[in-house]
Amino acid sequence: MKELKYLHHYPPAIQAQVHSLIEKKALTSHLLKKYPLSHSIGNDKALFSYVNELKNEHMKKAPPLSKTHYDGKIHVINNALGTHHFISRVQGSKLKAKNEIKIASMFKNVPQEFLQMIVVHELAHFKEKEHNKAFYKLCEYMQPAYHQTEFDLRLYLTHLDIWGKIDAWT
């Protein structure tokens, strides 16, 4: 069996199920059945608005968001689907902080649940810097199906490696 690089830390039984879907060429239909449509958040302005709404809904006390945009330089190869930056600058006698989120451009044409999962992940870093229990608890609070969606996104990344994009989402 070929190694599933995005699923290597899952139990062998789960990996065997994924291999079965791949061999039957049923991974595409499995993903389309769960996520038939892509989102319509296609530009940076709409993305900023979407991220800000999520932040304001779930993290009211978190510092304000300065900038959010799709970034074509973020690659899955570099093990990043999104990034967050905390930038502090001294302006006179005051310290100004900026919070920025960059989302990989590949998320322009995916189901909204996948985009939400990446945004939730990056927003959770505003409060929790490390990937610890509190971090994942916050992710689950903001997106109750976070772990399932993360798994399904890993299935999609596997799909991309084997067959490329899903046409129904583009």
C-alpha cells in the first residue's frame, strides 16, 4: 500500500478504508456527497469580512484583525495551509500590534467547511500559540465538527495528490 502522507498518523484501519476508496476510485464521490458545493468567498475583501465575522462571533475579546488575504505563496508542500502573524511596532511612545491571517489560494475553490476549518485554526492561534488541548477545544468551540472536517480536508489533499482538483468545486 502506498503511504498516505496526510493521513500517516491515523490508525491502520482508517488508512485501509481510505486505500479502499482510492482503489475503487470512489474518493471523489465520497467527498462530493459530503460537500457538494464550494463557497463564494473568492476575493480578499470577502475573506476579511468572513474571518472578521467568525472572530467577532466566537472571540469577542481577541485583539482586532488587521489584514486577511489569500496568498499564492503558501504551499501544502511547506506544510502550511494558512498562517497567522503577530506584528508589533513601536510608534512614538505606543506599541501597536497587528494580527494578520494568510490563507492558501487553493482555498478559493473548496467547500466552505474546509475554508472555515483553516480560518478557525488560524484564529485559535490568537489565544493559544501551541497545538495543545486548549487549542483544539477552542477550534471545536468555533466549529463543532472541526476534527471531522480536518480529516475530510486531509482526504481532499490526498485526492489532489492523486487526481488533482475536483471539477465540481472550481
